[in-house]
Amino acid sequence: MLNELINTDIIVDTPYDYQYIGKLIRFDDEYVELETADVHDTKESSATKEQYAMEASRDFIKANRKKVLIKQSTILSISKLEDIIIF
């Protein structure tokens, strides 16, 4: 399934305070790698994860990392950025 998302902007949700937004460039059994990524810590923002996802979908990715690796065991969900519904 992840093969279909290569070179696509995605949002990765975790059970922690972190949310990742960026272009999926590769993955293996242990990690997902994003480039031009935004690592968003909800503790440092007044926006909820949902609000931040809608903002990123509407505007653009505010990259703060060239690349980031995310351990697959920490991932709750992955969505295409373009699939975020703004309400």
C-alpha cells in the first residue's frame, strides 16, 4: 500500500504529540522516510493535530527538516495531504 504513496505529500499521525507532514520518498520494514518534512509538536502549538492538518492541506508544508525517518511501530495512520477534508 505504501508503494502507491511514493512521491506523494502525506500526513503521518502518531499516538504521541508529534505529527509529520512531507513527501514520502521510501520505506522499509522498520522506517518511513519523508523529505521536505514538517515535524509538528502539538505541545508547542495552539493548533490541534486536525487543525494543523487542515492548515497544511490548504496552505503548504512548512518544512523544518530536509529528511526525517519515522519508526513504523509509532504510526497510527497515514493520509495523503490532498485527502484532508477542510471544514
